[in-house]
Amino acid sequence: MMSNNNTPDLKIILEFSAGAELLFGNIKRREISLDGTQKWTIANLLKWMHANILTERAELFIQGDTVRPGILVLINDTDWELLGELEYELQANDNVLFISTLHGG
Amino acid sequence: MIAATADSFEIEKAKLCRKIAELQAALNAKDQKLRELQLAADNSLAEGEVQFAPRDQYTELSNDDIARYSRQLILTDFGVSGQLKLKNSAVLIVGLGGLGCPAAQYLASAGCGNLGLVDYDEVEPSNLHRQTLHTVSRCGISKAESARIALLELNPHCRIICYSNLLNSFNAMQIIPAYDVILDCSDNVATRYLLNDACSILQKPLVSGSALKMDGQLTVYCYGENGPCYRCIYPVPPPPEAVTNCGDGGVLGAVTGTIGALQAMEAIKVIVGLGEVLAGRMLIFDGSSCQFRNIKIRGKRPNCHVCSSEPLITGLIDYELFCGMNANDKDNALQLLEPEQRINVLDYHKLATEKKSHLLLDVRPPAEFEICQLPGAVNVPLAQILDDSYIQRFAQQLESKEYPIFVVCRRGNDSQIAVQHMKTRFPDHSVRDLEDGMHAWTKLVDQNFPIY
């Protein structure tokens, strides 16, 4: 998270919807700053989230090195599967949205 | 003499064990037989029940129709041809709950000619805040029947068939072919996969809605050339512990109403060929901030198990097994504790009326604690048990291993989880849960205690 003046932070927005926020301290929207000196893929971001902001049982969010079945990941409102999934490289001001699937009616 | 007694004891014991095993086997066989019979009964839907009588294809509207539907007839792009398509269409609604009621209501009133209603469940008072077709006087009757009564009152021109059975892998393939569009208004994961696979195999558009708490989701599967199916988006079912139902999580009726009405709208668009159908996109509704978000989801998965060109699944499977969850939203009683770690409510009541010193922890969320509490109960939500923050708060009571601690919740599931967790830290303490929770309290101790 630390950065010097030459390497600005990589600022992105994380959003959580339909209950996924309950795993992250019940906060639906966060602006976060990542270390701008390194490349950030979604895979790295998930590790960062696990280490820094995940508050509930990890297995309800992460399974292996990816998100558990039933959570959709959207990058700028587009399914991450259309953008390279774990390999997608985050850009400044990207919006990453995690949505739990609902089953009730 | 003692040896002989011990010997005969062993022999008698072995005999009894064998007898029990035999009886168990006989019981299992009878259980199996019963299940098969039930399944056969469920599946033997008479011809007339499954299919509509040969459908008249209407080519013109009656004067009644024109008067009734005038406000939508004058819509550009809808018109007489749209109304006729609707009149000649058949829509199957699976689940007549919070989503299915408003969806059915809008479809019937818009003039959808044929509706099929599937629901195995019966109307209960706790349904009425969101399941808007049912009434107090129809509590206890089949939801499909109750909805039919309400819909015919609204629009007697609508032909309605009720299926008051659980949709399963056998009857689904008998029922679904007769319909043009299917609405998934169900409340569980297994039914969602079942409907998806059936619709994918039979190539029927599936309008899928869901809701929980203040959130809702909507999309149309199996529609158009590259439209994905449910499995394209969710190839693997979620772990059961990550699934919350409306009975546990709660839901606002206006939220299911919003999504259900939108399901009717998408169905009408599919039938009439109107506008842009919500396929390959998903609508995410957050009622708490009143925001709709339209996200782009992937198209067909090239290796999808059911809708790709080389599917692995070509017939319906056992979806309860596949999902590891039942095809309903009822809670199953957990069985985590040994009998000595539990107390029944009658024994607890006796002990409490004798004013024996003890601690009663109520592990429900505060919103539920506010609804009703047992006398003397202290609210410690389950999360505070699981993160051990309760230890400091009750340090005094935890000093003695003998001091009786009881744990209660609504139905006796979370209380077991709590006791199990507390026992890992305090294995020799007297910590027990109240069997079957407050529901048992109402049933056995105090009939005036509210139930929810």
C-alpha cells in the first residue's frame, strides 16, 4: 500500500452486491489504492482482498485460487469471463463488482 | 455363574443386534417402496392434466378483448398482432410465491391465453406479505389452486392448469413441452438447475428471477442464438452453506414484486417479439439504494454440459444429488450434538420455573431477538459466539464448569452450532442447547409465544 511520489497508487473501486458485502464488513463500496509499482491481476487482487478486507469465513468467498461457485465477478459491468478472468490486468479506476447469486423467491 | 451370565448376555445381545439389523433392512426396503410409489403417483399426471386440450388458434380479437386490452392494444409495436400472440401463448410458472404471484397476475391480466401453475406447497400466513394472490381464507390450500382462483377472478378468459406436485426430473419433461415460455419463480438451487436443463434440452426460453432481503436478480436463459443457459453462467452449484433462503434471510415483498413483474414483462416481450429481451445480460436490483444495474454476462459456454453442441447431459439427472440440497426452501433439522449436550424445552422450563441459577444465551440476530424472547434470555448473536467475543462478556459465568449455560435460537440449528463451538473451548462445561428452539417452546410450553 505504500508508494513513493514517482509511483502513484493504482486506485480502483470494489463493489459488493446481493449479500457478498456481508463477507467484507458489510461495506458495499470501497475505493482502494494498490501499490502502483507492480502489475495487478484479478488473481493478485483476490489474494489482497483475502489478506486485507475479508472478514468472514474465507471459503465463502475463495475456493482454491479463484472465487467460489455462485459469485459473479464483473469488471466495469462486464462478466470477467469475457475479459480473461484471473489474468485480467487491472487499470486505474476500474470497477470490480462481486455479486452473490440469489436463489430465493 | 457370572461367566455363564456374561455369555448368555453376549448371545442375547448378538441376537438382538441381528434382529434390529433385519428390521432395519425391512424398514429400508419399505421406505424405498414408498418412495417409488410416491414417485410413480407424482409422475402419473393424467394426459388431460399435462396438456391443454387442443389449443384454438385465435385469428381475431373479440369485442370483449378489445375493450379489456385497449390500453396495451394502442401501444406501438404491440397492437392486435401482439395481443393475438399473447392470447395464443402458453406460459408455465414454476413457483407461486413472491415472484410467481405478481408474474402470474400480470400475465393473466395482459391476456396470456394459457397459464400452467406449478407449486407443491400450501399457503401459509407467513407467505401473505409478498405472495399477493393468496388470501387469509385460502391458507392451507395448494398455492397453485389458490393462485388459480385469484387469477380467474381477474381474467376469466385465461385457461389455467394447476400442477400441485413438486417438479421433478420425470414430470418436467411431460409438462414443459406444452408451453412456449417458462418462468423460474422457484426458491431453491436444485429446481433452478432442473428447469435450466429441461428448458435447454427442449429449447424453451427461461425467464429466471430471484430475490432475497432487499436484492433481486433477473435474466433470460436459453434465448437466441448465443444466449447462455444457467449452467453457462454457473457450471458448478454453490456450496450449500453459502445459500440463504427467504425464511432465514428475510425478503421484502415489494422486492419480489418488482422482480416478478419484470419476469412477466420479459415473458411478454419474448412472446410478442417486442423490444430487446434480457438475454446475455443480467439485471441486478439493489432495493436498499434503489439502483438497477444492467450487466453484460457471457454468451454460451463452448463446453457447456447441457447447451453446447456436444452436451454431456442429454436427459435430466438427480438435481438434489447434484446440488447437495433439497428441492425446496424448507430448513432441515441439523444433528450436530450428542443427546446429553441438548435439553428439551419442557425440562428447561421446569428448571427455569424452579428459579435455578443459569445463563440463557439467545444466538439469533438482534432483529429477531426484538420480535420475541424467552424470559431472562441474553442476546448474543451467533457471530459473537463464533469469534469468541462472548467469552469476555460472560467471564464470570464461565468460571465454574458446573454453572449451567443454555443456548437457544429459533429452530434449534444455530444453537447447536453455537454449543459445538463453545465446547471446543470449554469441553467440560455444562453447555446445552434447547432442542428445536423457540418453535418447540410455542408447541410444548407456551402456545401464546409468537412463532415466525
